[in-house]
Amino acid sequence: MGFLQAISQVVLGVSILFLLLLAFSFAVVEPGTDSAAIEREND
């Protein structure tokens, strides 16, 4: 059981990290879309 428990902990940790990364990217991208479009127009 210890091996399965270790695998489940790794999978859980990776999924939580992925969710945090996804939430962080949405938090950064959503407000930044307008400024990114403005920067492209200035180029």
C-alpha cells in the first residue's frame, strides 16, 4: 500500500500544481489582454 500511497500523493501534488498554474495564468492573462493588444498596436 505504501507504493500506491506514494503514487497517489505525487499525482495529487502534480494536479494541484497544475490547477494553481492554470489559475495563475488566467489571473495574469485576463487583465493583461487589453494592454497586450495596445502594445501590439504601438508596434
